[in-house]
Amino acid sequence: MIHDKSIAAYEAAKEVIPGGVDSPVRAFKSVGGVPPFIERGEGAYLIDIDGNRYIDYVQSWGPLIFGHCDAQIEAAVLESAKKGLSFGAPTTVETELASEIVELFDAIDKVRFVSSGTEAVMSAIRLARGFTGRDNIVKFEGCYHGHSDSLLVQAGSGAVTFGTPSSPGVPADLTKHTLLAKYNDLASVEKCFADAGGETIACIIIEPIAGNMGLVPAEERFLEGLRALCDQHGTLLIFDEVMSGFRASLKGAQGITSVTPDLVTLGKVIGGGMPVGAFGGREEIMNRLSPDGPVYQAGTLSGNPVAMSAGLASLRKLKNQPSLYRELEQKATRLVEGFKAGAEHFGIPLQVDVRGSMFGFFFNDKEVKNFDDALASDTERFAAFHRGMLESGVYLACSQFETGFICSVMDDAMISETIDKAFQVFKEIA
Ligand SMILES: *Cc1c(COP(=O)(O)O)cnc(C)c1O
């Protein structure tokens, strides 16, 4: 594969954009090499500016469940765009998209749209704090909830559960209200409640199917334990389903678990590739939001009609294909089982998992249940695998700690082709 144009584009980008990218993971830092610059998408494929074609298992990090350039979504966007790009005034398409979401998610009576997942989570946390009158929040190591200040937190030193900032520029005064617990470990959450006092904790926020430390689903008993703790202490439970919403199932994780959260955040698929986020929940909580209530939240481009139209076309299409998630899950399962068989053939330990259209694989000889387990994976081997796959025309997420995505236009032949290519790459890196 020739990458000359991407190499030149990357150099030019680095002159005027920090690191040459507008979101850091795109820079391929953890796998090395130069990121392909994309010319266009075509169904399940990405085509870069050197003309290389890749089967795309990133799908813009999740939003494109129907692949690139879906005809119905494209038509909805073009039709809406012709009427004007933004009004800063209410439109009926916002109500239509909200109604679809309310109908599908038992936990959501009302929903508000924003422009990104980060904004959705930031707003949901503010609402939880405003509703409960409490400052502290609990989050889990390895879960990502966007880049707002309170959530850019890493474990503090020693046994302390209070977080410290994971980025310069985030005041410790803010992150001291963020308590860190271990995923799938109820005792660590109980310790947070004991350390800080349950009556100080506004919410627990969790990815019920974690996708940002690789794919690590929460155990049912663990989620039940969180629900019980929240009920006991008047704490709100927030499911961050920005990734898993409309990806794990039509109802996201809530189609899989019996645990109901108080608030839910959404993004990615609900914008069909346009910038959208949303947060919703029980009516009594959502009514505390301005203009009905005192908790302030706003956005010039929130509920943008073009983005809403893309989301609405996506959700309607999803609802009309009841067997879709089963088919996507079958394809995802075939893919990772093919990876696993290939890896094991060459003595490479690989852990794999699937939830709906989401798949994950760790170069790890032990099952991965939390962030520490994930960190024990062989990231060098992942990097070598990633490079080999890219050169053979398979575009995988460029970090061991990301999730892969199947889209509806991926057929069995593409899955078989990917498995065959993986076999060759495992052979090279064994
Ligand atoms: C992607 C993601 C976010 C952040 O969404 P952005 O649109 O990138 O701001 C938040 N939470 C989860 C679980 C995500 O996967």
C-alpha cells in the first residue's frame, strides 16, 4: 500500500492543527505510523486520499450503524439542509426524534438534545447535582464520559478513592468531587459511599457496556448492586449509553439488562453521523431543567434540524428491521471467533466479546472484567496486529482500548475476508 498523499497531508495538518488531528486518538500514537487521510466512505468501506480501500470496523467510532452514505439518511439530510441549516428556534423534527427515543427507552420520559456526547454527560451530571443538591459523583476507572472537567479523572495515590485530574488544566478542586471505583467491583463502590458518605453522592455514572477500555460489559449482579445502593442513598444512577445506545440493541444496554437507570445519555448513533448528543430520564428529574426548572443548560445549535433529520431517519430505519441486531451480533460473533481461532492457532492468547454490533478483543490470557485487567493486555502485539491489518485493507480502531463496530452493509464475504487476513497477520506477529 502506498501512503504518500496521507503522509504529506499529515505533515501539512501538523503545521496548523495540534498533532494534525481534531481528536487525539486519530493520530495513531498508540499503534505508530501515519493515519490515512480519508477521501470518502462507501458502505462498509473507507477510501483514503491515496486511493486505498479498507473494510471499516470503526464506522466513525460508532455512529454509522448503516455504514457510509446510506441512501435514506443522506436523503433526509439533503432535504432538511435545503430548508435551512439552523434556526435557533423550535422545529417539529426535534419532537419526532424525542418521541422515538421516549418510546424505546423505558427510563426516558423526556429528553433534551445537545451537540455531542461530552455535552450530554456534562449536562446530565449537572442535572443530577441540581436535583439532589449534592456535589460528589462516582465514576469507574476505564469508563470514558467525554472530556469535561469533572470526568477527566484518574485514581489518586494509595487507597484514596477521590480522583485527581488526568489532564493539566483541570482544577483539583473540581475532581475532588469525583470518586473513582472499579468496574464490576461492588465493594469498591461501597467504599466510595462509606468514605464520602452516601448522602453526599449525587450520582453514579457508568457505561453499562463499557466500550472505552475495549469492550467490557458490566455483570448483571453488579448493575443490580449499583441500583440498590442508589436507592438506599437517594443517589441517581446514570447510564452513559452514548456508545451502547442503538448499538448493543435497539434499546442499548437497557434491552439487555433489567436494571433501570434514572438518567441516560445518548449520542453517536442518534445523530446518524451528524454531531448530536442527548440526555433524558424520569420526568420529575428532567423538569428541573431550565426553562421549567432552575438547572441551567443551553445550546445555540442544540436540536439542529439537519442533525435531527439524520437521527430520525436512522432510528426509523432501525425500528423497521427487527432482526437487524441479531444479524449484526451473528456477524460480530463470527468475526471475533475467527480472530480467536486464528490467534490460538499461532499460540497467541486472545480474549473476545460481543454485544450486538459491538465487538472487542484483547491480547490477554485472562478474562477482562475491569480497567486493570484491560491494562494487562499486550499493547505492542495489538499495535503490530493493527499495522498488519491496516496494510492488508482492514481499518480497525487504533488502540487496544477501543471497541469495534459492525455495520448493516457488512456481508459474510467481508467477514470471511477479514478473518483470512487476520490469520495471515497473526502468522507474521506470532
Ligand atoms: C464517545 C463517548 C462520549 C463522548 O461523546 P463525544 O460525542 O465524543 O463528545 C461519552 N461517553 C461515551 C460512553 C462515549 O462512548
